[in-house]
Amino acid sequence: MNIELFLAFCLYAVAMSITPGPANFLVLASGARHGPVRSLPMILGIATGLGGMVLVSGLGLFELLGRSPGFLLVLKGVGLLYIAYLAWKLMTAPGSEAPVAQGSGADGQPAAAVSFPSGLALPLFNPKAWIMAFGAVTSYTSPAAGLPQVGLVALTFLVINAPCMLVWAVFGGFMSRLLTSPRRDLAFKLLMGGLLLLSIVPIARELLEAMS
């Protein structure tokens, strides 16, 4: 990969990583509930999962899945249901489980943040993440790309994705200063859950069209 193509890929990775999407909305909510530092395991898990998906896509798995349209539809359907479930959990989380200003539960103990393994699994159920991974491989590697080139693309995506999501977590931490009442806390959770649902509407529409 020449330097021009690599820089173009870096711009692609930044654009795809910083723009709104299911993962970034969850990171924003985590930043507001737990703070940026305690959201780092989730962020690193998501970034590692995305990097792994780029690597897997480059090794030909996505092309293999493309030969099984039915399986791809099932994968998208499961992913949409999982993200909708996360949105519901976010919107219905009791105030004691989503302490925004203090960052602790009703018993005074820190509220549990999303773990690294949970963050690692999240991209697997996110159809947008598969599209990002496949787009990175098909657009910025050669058809005969070997493991070193695909590995470079995957590692670069990981390194760029994590700081971009951290920006969302920091913004969430800033917003937590404004959410000092139960009413504001509820409004924030409903907004984040609603945005999470809106982010999967285009994919849901595509899935319905494919099934009709």
C-alpha cells in the first residue's frame, strides 16, 4: 500500500469512526453515566472487535457470507434486534442504575460500566460495522492483498477508531454535568435510546426490502 492510499484510508477510518452510529451513541451514554475513563474498556473492546472484523473480511469471510444471502439476512436481523434491545435497556434503566452526576449506584458503589468482552462482541451484532469493515478491505487493499497488508489496515482501523469513540465518551462526560435531575436524566436516556433506534432504520428498511 502506497502512502497516498494509506492516507486516504486513514481519512476513511476517521470519517466512519467519528460519525454517529450505534456504537458511538452507546459510548456517549456510557461517558455520561460512568465517565470517559471507566468507559475505556468498552471503547477498547469495540475498537478491537472492529479491527478483527476488518481482518476477517480481508481474509475472505465476508465474500464467503455473500454467497449465502439467507444467512446474511439472518445476521442482519439478529443484529437489529440486539441493537433495539440495547436501546430499550438504555431508555428503561432505573435512575439508580444510571447515575449521571455522581457515577455511583443507590448503595454508594460505582455503577458497573460495560466490560471489554461486551464491547468486543458489540460490533459483531452491528450491521454498520460489517459494512465499514468490508468497505475498508475492498476499497483500500488490492484483490491479491496478503495478510501483512490486511493486518496493517485492521490495526490502523483499531488505532484510529478508539480515539474517535473516546471523543464521544468525553462529550458524554461533559453532558453529565447538565443531567443533575431525574427529569433531565430520563430525557437524556430517552434521547440516546431514540437516536440508537433511528441509527438502524436504514438497515431495517434494507432488510425489509430484501425479504419482500
